Amino acid sequence: MVASSDKTITQCNGRDMTTHGGFQPVFCTIVPPHILDRLAQHEDSALAGPARRSLEHDAYQRTKRRLTTVLGAPAVAPPAGAAADQPHRTVYDARHTQDLPGRKVREEGSDPGSDASVNRAYAGLGATFELYLKAYGRHSIDGHGLPLDATVHFGEGYDNAFWNGEQMVFGDGDGEVFLDFTIPVDVIGHELTHGVTQHTANLEYFGQSGALNESVSDVFGSLIKQYTLGQTAAEADWLIGAGLLAPRVHGTALRSMKAPGTAYDDPDLGKDPQPATMEHYVRTGRDNGGVHINSGIPNHAFYLAATALGGHSWEKAGQVWYDVLTGGELKQDALFTDFATLTVKAARERFGAGNELQAVQKAWEQVGVRTL
Amino acid sequence: MRIQVRRTGGFAGIERRAEVDTSDRPDAPAWQTLAEQALADGRATPPPGVPDGFSYEITVDGRTAYAADPRLTDEQRELVSRVLKEGA
């Protein structure tokens, strides 16, 4: 364990580890290791001591991150007094810095304030919690009531949103190309689903397993939007990030599960590079081996299965995908064919040899992914 | 000094790159100090990031270092945001 000292050089802007029942801040602003190495050997113990502790802390965190990658994140007990079927949300404001988590601006149960980003983040965390609980009986991201934390107004004109391993982070967008990342509820659902994946199948974020990781986030991100709007498969837009692009951009969203490759075509952004089928699978070393590109293929398979079955997509197709994600059989380095094969198995186990099984088999066949 | 930044990944998965040539700039010394520090704090190989986090490749006169959100140093953060904003 790390010595707690005000002289520790590592600046962890994460939360106090006692506040949330045992959290450790995972991501820190770290003094470069080579400088710490030098300081640790310094004759002056006032310099060497903190540097050594920081090195120990850094090594500890790195090992822990690696273990999280290898083993999945540990279960964390919900805070005392939290109702099991209620989310435990906290929204912070980074006030345009990149220091996490920032100043606390809204807590569970408090009224909406005047900041629309804060209110949207709070609502989006709630919508995500709701779908996982009501549709799949899952208690929060880790299945054990993990408090849901989000930071808004991260950085200046920051064009991104991400799950940092323990909380949500939203940028405001630059206003020219991207608007506020709290606008589309499916983006919030997408990012939080990275947390669900981290705590379950823990798909490696590279190549086909990385594209599956991305696809699972798009699938449940879209389902969270559909659930919130009460839409059927036929009514849904099947877009990811609708409303995120600034008005001058030629595009409707960032990805389309219905028609991968058609979400945008813009002089600045280029053209949506997603393939819909294996025939157009993109081999690249960039973007972690094209995780945001080839996710179009499993995305489209889900769309095909869900629309073939009709009704509320979270009930059948979503249930099958959820069973695979959380069933314990999906390998961290799974290929598309491994995932597809498990969805066929899950459809049979959950619904028997009926429409559901056929729809899932046919969907993968249509995108050119073999099921065994 | 030629400073190039390539940003990959992110929720959108859209790559951005930009370059600043400091030779004609009155503030060249400040750019050089910033670039050297950002480079010195970088990694020789791309560090593991987080899903949807940005990854950065910083190249200064042919020397390349890597970094990833959310763990940039202040200098790296300032450099990549200035190059992507002001660069061509």
C-alpha cells in the first residue's frame, strides 16, 4: 500500500479513497518516471523519499491497471444506505481544466440546476442505470451498485468523452465540428458500457476483440436511447452520436448501425469509414487496429437481428448480446466468429429453437461472419 | 523546428494531424522549449490508453514520442492542443 504523505510527488486528482468505500484513483498526473528515478537516488532524503514513494505508487498503480486488464475490475460494495435499485450519481464540473474529478455540482436526488451539461449527464447516467436494471437485472456498471460519477466541462473545447476506468468524462466539443458530448444519451450509454465490459468480458481493446468492445458499447448505447424513448426496432434511428455534430458538418451522426459507412461525408471529417460486412473489413494498425471502423460489422449484425425480430430490441436481441457479454464464455481476445457463435448458443439457450435463433444466425450470415 | 502531432482514437475514431514549423515564428524559442519537454516526457512506444481515449504521436524534427489521455503532462497537453489548433 502507498504511504500517505503530503510529500508524495505523484499528483492523483482522483477521489479520496475512503469516500466511496475503497476506491483507488486509477489515473494520475504522474511526474515522468525517469525524473523520479533520478530524484529517488538523491542524497537529500526530502527529495528522495517522496520520489521513492511515487515510484512505488506508480508501480502499484501500473500493476493494478494490468490486473484490472487481465482479471477485470474487482467488485466494489455499494455505499452504505444506498438503495440497491437506485442509482448513486454524482456529477462534477472540471471547469475547463483536465483535473479529475473537479468540483461536485450535483448529487443523487438533488434538483436540476442551470447547467444543461450537468443535467444531461445526470439524466444519462440514470437512463443507463435504468436499462441495465430493468431489462437485465444488473445493478449498475459492476453489477454491485457501483456509484456513477461523471465530470463535465473537461478541458477546453475538448472533442471527446470517455470512461477512464472508474468514471465518465465529457468534453464540451469545439463548437465547430463537435457539440457538447453530453447531448446524445447513446454516447453516455456507450461510454458507461465500456465500464460494463471492463467488469465482465473485458474484451481486449485491439483488433477484432477491440471492435467487439466498441460494438457492444454502440449496441447498448443505442438500446439505452431506444429504451428511454420507448421505441421499437422499426422506430429507432440506429444512429450513434446523432445531435453531436455541429450544424455546418455534412453528416447526421458518427456511426450508423443500420447503414454503416453513411453517417457522415464531410470535407473536414472525411467519409464515415465503417464497413457493414466482412467483405469490406478494414485491416489497419491505426485506431488500435480499426476498433471504431470494423465495429460496423457486428453493429450491423445486431441491427439485422433486432429488426428481424421486431418489437423492443432490448428484450430479445439485446438479451442475447447481454447473455454473451456477461456469460463468462467470451474470451478477452475473441474474434467476430467467436462472438457470433456464442450469440447463436445464447439465443438457443434463452429462447429455444425458434425465431430468435434463426434471426441471429441469419444476421451473422448476412454480414459474412461464420458461426460454428 | 518542425513539430507534428497526430491524434487518433477518441469516441469518433477520427484521426487529426497538424504541423507547426517554428522557423518563421517570433515565439520559436517558447515552442522549442515546450516541444522538447513534451517529447522528453513521452514514451518510446504508444502507452495503453482507455477505451475511446485519444492517443497522441508527437514528432519533433524526426524524433517521435507517444502519449495517451487521460495521462498527459501539462506540457504535452499544451503542445498537442496548440499544434492541433494553430498548425496546418
